[in-house]
Amino acid sequence: MYYPYLRGRQFELIALREYALQRGNKNNIVPIIEPVKSTFNSMKLALPKLIDGDVKFALILNPQVGDFSETHDSEKALYIKSELKDELTDLSKWIPAFVINNNYTNILKLIEDFGFDHVMIICTEFTDTSEKHFDDLALSSYVKYIVTKENKTLKRRLRGFGKKIIRLDDKFNTQKRNSDYLVMPEEKFSDEHMFYIEEGYNGFSDFTVLVSDFTEGGAAPFAVAIHWTYQKANSEVWIRHFTSKTNDDRSNIQGKFAEAAEKAVAFFDKMDIHNCASEELRKYYKDGDGTYPGLGMTKKISIKNHLELINGLLTEE
């Protein structure tokens, strides 16, 4: 099972909504969603679509970034639960999730106070898995899912306790500027879908084709880059970066998009790539009379392609 880690921003949520509608009869994806805005309009549109599409999701109730970065864990959880009370009524449809730093005792109390079970905990670089209080939390009957970077010691210690261990990796090769992707060749992205089970994991996770570090939206970019994952003949997942050429200033974003999209569509035609995401990008490029969908929609298309790709690869196995 694939557990993509996504922030609860508008276009990430639109990608999830559309994936839920277009996934077909098989779903091998459980998205992990970290809210980053204190307003929940996009979330209230997305979560019912996931529920209706039988796409189970994990919702982080103590987000660490965005509007919630300075708020206490209990206040975050109470606020999110209150704002999304209608969407989160049926606990069989979603997984309560908590980010674990050194807050083991507080999180365990929160879980007990809410009456949760089948909880997901997400380890960070500040999680000391040798702590007794971590064991009290991780080995409790409330916790079912543990998301962690490669940790052989933890994986060995949890063996036999019935926990679902999910490996989290940062696969996206981040560059400082979009224009830096112009000179990057295609590169290997992941082969976790083939090996996570034999490596002792119950699932795998990454940040899809997005930067793992959270950043607020900024000014218009000098360059437009479309990040596209695809399958190689040996079933490895690789990524290409289709980048605009006229990158000296911030003018004519629509033209920059056309330059990047032209490269992407030529690649799709050459590789005979056809899915919902590729057809949407083709439509914007070929049939839209120069229509520019906006950088957010471009990001959404790339995320949706990645979800479609990984779900398809897991369905084939």
C-alpha cells in the first residue's frame, strides 16, 4: 500500500478529489494529509469525495507547519475535529494521525481522551525511539500504523506486535530554482513499490513530486517546471522535469507554461503515455487555444499523474 504525504493545500486536495473519481475499481493508496490552513473550505470539498470513492485517508491532527505551527497539540486537534466534525464522523473511513516529536505522553493522552484506536503516528528526526515513553505510545493498543524513515532498530523491535510499519522517504531531488531543472536529465525516482514488502514494511510513503519542506506560496517564478513520473521497462519509477526556456524574468508565465508543456506532450507522444493526468495536460496545451491553467493546476496534474502511476503499478502486482 502507498501512503503519499500531502499538505492540505487547495491543489493537493483537488488532485486527491480527482484521483478518487478516476481511480477505477482498484485503490492501493491511503493519502496522509497534513492541514496547513486554518480555513477548511478545500478540505470540506475533498474529504467527502475520498469517502464516497472508498479512498481511506489519514488526517494529521497536530500539523507542524503553516497556520498551526505555533499552536499546542491539543488545541490543534480539538480545532480540526470541530471544523471537520461532519466529514470525520465515521472513523472507519479515515485514520487519526499524529506527528511525534518528544510529545509521546501528551499524544497518548490525546488519543485516550478522543477515544481513538487504529491511530497512525509519524516519526520525525526529533523522535527518540529508545525512550520508554515512545514505547508506551507505539506499543499501545491504540496505535496501528507507524510511519518512519528507514529505522532497522525500530523495525526489528516492533516485529510481532501487529503494527503496520510504513517507510517514509524524501524522493524528490529538490533544486533551489525552477530554472535549475532545465539541465537535469531524467533520474530514478523510486522502486519501493517492488521491494517494500520483502524489506519488512507494510507500506511505503513519500512526498510525491513535491518538495518535502513546507513553503508558503511566493511570487511568480522565473521558470515553469512540470515534474513527471513514469514507468521504465523494468518497472522502476523515473522522473523527468520539463522546464521552460525563456527564464530571464517573471513575465509571460503563460508562454513559459507552453514551453514546458510542449516538451511534456512530445514525451507523452513518444512514450505513448495516456492517463487522466496526461490527457488533461494535452488538452491545455493542444486544445485550449493557449489557455494557461495556472501553476497550481500544473502542480495538481503532476501529483495526479503520480498517484495514478503508483496505484496502477501496485494493482498490476
